[in-house]
Amino acid sequence: MDELFEELSAGKLELSNRLVMAPMTRSRAVHDGKVTALQAEYYAQRAGAGLIITEGTQPSVRGQGYVWTPGLHSDEQVEAWRTVTDAVHAEGGVIFAQLMHTGRVGHPSLYPDGGLPVGPSPIATGEQMWSPEGMLEHPEPREMTLEDIAEAVADFAAAARNAIAAGFDGVELHGANGYLIQQFLADGSNKRTDAYGGTIENRIRFAVEVAKATADAIGPERVGFRVSPGSPANGISESDTGELYDALVAALAPMGLAYLHIMELGDREQTRRIRAAWPGTLILNPHPTPASFPSKPEDGVEALREGVADAVAFAELWLANPDLPARIKAGGPYNEADRAAFYGGDHRGYTDYPVLS
């Protein structure tokens, strides 16, 4: 699997290999959105990745959609993240913060003012949020005003500046998995009749504005963008996926971003379509068929050899195998992930996975 261990340039980054640690929500931040020494240990253990992309991190108070997730919108959160970036850099790693505004995926219990989550249109996900008190229904969100939209764009840019201040090498904008950016992209969740809804050109406007504002704030070479074409996550539906992502990729391509990151959902033809249109570095979370979840090292090698990716991102493999490069070189064995410990809790199922002796 030599292809996985070739060096790669992404933006101004020189990555030591093509194994990327995908963003994974682990819900272990403290109540005010600060990471702790536990997160520093977790990420430092996995610094052998060519690039680490952190768990989704809210760029604002209203951008939070889950309990115990971290933020990058306060001085205290920035200071806490420095312990993580310092630990990763001490191990020779490269780390981007994923900025994730969850939009309508949220609940009043998460916000100090008890207000509603926001979205492009007042359409609920139809799904629920876990809380210590039990499962809570996602409410119908408050439709964002033009002022709300401008504020959200500014929040992404401010959080990106905070990320650089915290020592991150860059940021990834989360435009996938049914969160705010994809809520604007998808015609199932965006029924607006103004400049941000209706036509594809209008529905990609928010995503493009966020990318431009973030690139202007910290430099395009420090900004990645993640998409999940056709994803039904969090109640999303897209009736025009092919044309939608053709337009989005065409709008992002001239910006000179560090990379585009695709969460593949069993549709390799869609991946090929984006690969053909994207001029820069492409990271792929490879799932060539619906049966290929979770993805395996062999899926990554296949994607690199086919030319549909420049680097490959794995999630569950990194979660359970902090020494993943060594295990791939050795041909395994691989630890099994403890699914019961995915979200919340302590070090168990988080920093206690064994490494090869």
C-alpha cells in the first residue's frame, strides 16, 4: 500500500502521507465548549496522520447542535485548543479545525437564551437530539433573515481567525452531513424566495460567501471544504445533486482552496464527476459502494490508483487505531471500534486503544 505513504502538497502544507484523519464528533468537551487535556492526548496519539481534521467545532453559540461539542468563538476556547495544537505539532502532526454550524440541527436547551435553532427555512429535520435527559425533538427552526445570514458568514470567518490564533494549520468548512451549509444547498430544506433560495445559483450563494469570507480572513491555502453529495443525513433531500455540485465546485474552484473533501456515499460516478471538475487537491472518504462502510485501507488505495483522490480520509479506523500507519504497513491487525463509547464519556473508547508493540 505504498501509495498511502507518499508525500503530498495541499495548499502550503506538505503532508508526510496521504492518510487523513476524518472529522468525528466525540462529545467530550466541557460544558462551555472548551476542550481539555483529554482531547490533547487523543489527537496527539493520532499525529501520524498526514492531516488531522478535528471534530466539528461550532463557530458561534447558535451554531451548536449537540451536547459537549467544542467551540472556537471565545477567548477561553481558543486558549484551550492551543493545548491540542501544541501536542499535535510536538509529535510532528498537521491539524485543521473543522468549522461546523449545525443550523436547524439543534435545540433550545443548548443555547443560553433558550431560543430556537436557525435554518434557511422553517422546516424541521424530523429527527432528534440526544441529551442527558433523554431524546429531544429538533424543533422547527427560525428562518434566517438576511442579517442572520451575514452574521453567520462573519462567524465562520471569525472562527477561522480564532483557529489560526489557537495554532491550527487551517480550517475545514463543513458543507456536508445536513448541517447549515448543506441546508442552504438542498432544495428539500431551502424553500426561500430571495437571493439565497430557488435556483441553484441562489442556493450555493451562502456556501460560496462562507468560503470567500474564510479565505479572505486566513488565506485560501489554509481553507478546506467538505461536501457529501446526495447525503440524506439530518433529514436532507436534494432533487438535483449532479447539477448542484457541478455549480458549487465551479464556484469554489477559482478560490485556490487547500482542498475539497468528499464524503462519498456509494456513488463513485458522482465522485468522478467532481474529480474531473476540481483543479486542486481532493481528499476522499472512500465508500465506492453502499456496502463499503466503514471504509478500509484497500478502499483508499483503490481511490488513489484510480485517480479520484489525492489523499484518503478514514474515520472509524483512526478512532480505534491511533497507530494506523504502522498497522497498515504491518497488514494489521486492526482494533475494533467501541461503538458504545463513540459519544461522551471519559478516556474509555477514546484514548485507551492499544498500539502495536
